[in-house]
Amino acid sequence: EHIEDLEDTFEVTYAITDPGYLQGASMAGFKNKEQVTMRDLLYGCILPSGADATAALAHVVAGSEEAFADLMNQKAEELGLENTHFSNASGLHQDDFYTTPKDMALILMAAMENETCRMVLCEDSYLTNKTPQNPDGLQLYSTLFSRMYGNEPEGATVIGGKTGYTYEAKHTMASYAEGE
């Protein structure tokens, strides 16, 4: 909602990547001094759950992860969520970060109504732009689609969604399906 041009770039720095590495977070693989497009950051955020990408997006949109979490909480209120509070952009555990399956379903439904979000959430893989730091680009794969085994309920096709994992919450998934 707050990014106007998906081809705008942001310079990733150690200040963006190091906190995620130190916390053992999943990373997309962006490197120090790499100029990354907003589009590549969005895919890096969603497909491999890259904390480097979420931190970069938070800085682009709001100036910090804390300010971005405030925007996320404002959006949660707009969506009428009653049992959700965000405290960071990555989804990593913090005691004051919580949600429910119902609220996550409402968030996913709202995201699927946004053309850009829907495009990213429904992609199984994506190749980022080539940069001096990643001369072949980064091949990103969806953790959601890596968990689809063809045994979904009959008549339903999972077309998008997002997975997550923290030690405290274990494996999580919000998926969006269409039926016959």
C-alpha cells in the first residue's frame, strides 16, 4: 500500500541484514551494498520468508521496523482484527507479538484483494534482478508451494499463501484456495 514504484531501489546494508542473521532468521540472501528493487524485496519477504527483505521494506516504508509494526497494527485495526498485535516486520517471536488463525485468515483475504500482494503470494519461484553482489540474481522459492503434495481436499486448489516458523509457534501456514 505504501510503495508506489516496484522498480525503486533500496541499498541493503549490514544494519539491515545482521539482526536477522544474529536471530537465526530465514534470509532471502541480499548482500551489503546491494541495490535491490521493491519488487525483489517483496518476493524476498514472502517466498523464502527473508528477514533481510522484511527489514529493508520496513525501513523503506516507515523508517524502522518499530514504525512499520505501528503501521501493521493500524492496518489490523482497520481490518477489524481483535486478537492481533505486531511488534516487528519479520514475524520473529516477541512476547507482545500475537495473532489468531481467524485474524490471519482475514489478513490473507485482504492481501489477496491487493493485485501486487496476490501476484507475490501466488508465485512458486522468482529470480531477482542481477546485481554485482548477486551476479546471477537470487532464485527464490515459495516455502508454501514446497509443502503442497497434491493431497489437498478434492475440488480445492491452493493458489497462494504464506508459511512461517518460529521455535515458539512451530510451523504455521495461511493458504488461499479456490474451489470448483
